[in-house]
Amino acid sequence: MAFVGIDLGGTQLRVAVADDRGRLRTVVRHPTEAARGSQHVISRIVAAVAEALEEDGTAARRVRALGIGLPGPVDPVAGLVISPANLPGFRNVPLNRILTRATGIPSYLYHDAHLAALGEHRRGVARGASEMIYVTVSTGIGAGLLLHGELYAGAHGIAGEVGHIVVQRDGPLCTCGNRGCLEAIASGTGIARAACESAPGTPGSALHGLEHPHAEDVARAARAGDELANAILENAGTYLGLAMGNLVNLFNPQLIVLGGSVLKAGTPLLGPMRRSMNAASWKASRRGLRIVRPVLGDDVGLIGAVEFARLRARHARQA
Ligand SMILES: [Zn+2]
């Protein structure tokens, strides 16, 4: 028997066929073409599943379950895609029902960041951890929680929105409409925005004169000793640490898996993060806590989607 895992992002659609132990056998990747709307994207998903199965030499009836991760908010219980910002046209789309009907495979959706957490927990660096928090800081901030070794998604699948913890009252505007969310400050987008705002008034900085400084420009300038760049990363790191300290107090995790492209900034970000996390959390809550890097790389979402399909197939059998 086989499983299908799908990682549906705003730019890329990946589909994997995995064996009954969850090992990826065949992977196909295509552009999502999200701008063309939900009907178009759904037909691309169905076609990519057919292509992956054909390439793998597996008939759809040999597939036990299909797991699909996509950006939140989603309602996994109702099988609904609610309204992901980077998938225009998806509004309360009953994707479980649509994919089950179109592929003939029982299909289950979930929030992609939660599935990445599940992937690291089942097959990556977090194997065996009981209480674990997964946070990835790149363009946005994604996160997932595993409590007692199980995914924790809240009443409607929306839990774990670490990026939207408000850390600064009246702070910068976030994509969610609130102000002062962690994502608006410490994500790649937040760091780039801070650089855009402060570079024009800082003629001595390497960032001065760059038309659209990116988070990578800030990291590079900081490494070269640029004061403004270091201040921006210190600010981002401090707020990231504040949020993490609060998570530590709330969940007393044994493991935090912390990844994403923004962390490549290194010490100018991570030093302030550590200090701020320690200041914001109880020593007793941090006892034995390990902070580690993820190990699964780009396919983490696919691996998580396959693991979710295996999980759901097991539940379906028990039910
Ligand atoms: Zn927000």
C-alpha cells in the first residue's frame, strides 16, 4: 500500500508518493499558478497526483490516504480551506471532499506549518520528543505544536499562530490586520520593512541607498559590522526571544525546533534572542530545554503530509 502527500504553497505545488512506511518514492513539483484561482489550482493538484502515481507505477486504489498541507487558516475537522492569504480565490473550499471525489483517495487537509512540525517529529530531529514547539522564521513565521507527542491544533485547527502573538503594542502593521505581531517585526518581511524605513535617514549605513533592502542585505551588512543592520537584527531577535520565552512559560517544552532562512543572520539575531528568551521565561520552565535546527530541509512539508496521511489512515481503521 502507498500514501500520497501534498505540499501546496503559494508558489510551488509538490506531490509525493510514499511507501507504507512513509518513505518518499516519487516526487513531482510544479508551479502552483495561484493567481489563476482555486478551480485552476485544484485541477493542477489532481493532475499532479495522477502524474506522480503514474510515474510511481501505483494505481490510485492502492493508496490508503492522501494528506495535504496548505497555508492557514484551514479547518481540518470540517475539511475546509478558509482563506489563505497567498491562495487567492480559496474561500471556504471543501477541499477534502473535492480531492476525495476527484482522486478516489480519502483526502485530509491540515495547516502546512503544523505538518512540518509533524514531519520533524516523526522523521526528523524531534523524534521521540513529547512536548515540542516548531518555529520557522522566513518570509513569514510558521509554527506547530506537539503536546504529549500529538499535533495540537486547537478547537478549529487554528492554534499555534506564533507569528501573530502580539509582542509590541501599537507596533508595525501585520498582514493579518493587527499591529505589533511577531511576524511584522521578526520575519524576513519585518526585517526588510525596518531597513526600508530607517536606511534613508542613516547615510553612514551600508543599507543607505539600497532601493529595496531585503533581510539578506541586512544580515550581510550586520556581518560586516554595520551599526544600523545590527540594531535591526537585535530588535528582531529580542522580540523573537520574548515570544519564545512566553511559549516556554506556557508549554514547558523539552524541545524547540527553530529554523528558516532568517536564522542565517546568525549571532547578531540569535544572541539577543537567547538573552531575551532567558529574561522572559522562568529558569524552571527552561530546565532541560534544547533548541535545535530542523534537519528535513525543503521536503519537510511533504514528509509531514505523508505522515499525516498515515496517521489518518490509522485512525480511520480504528474507527
Ligand atoms: Zn499578525
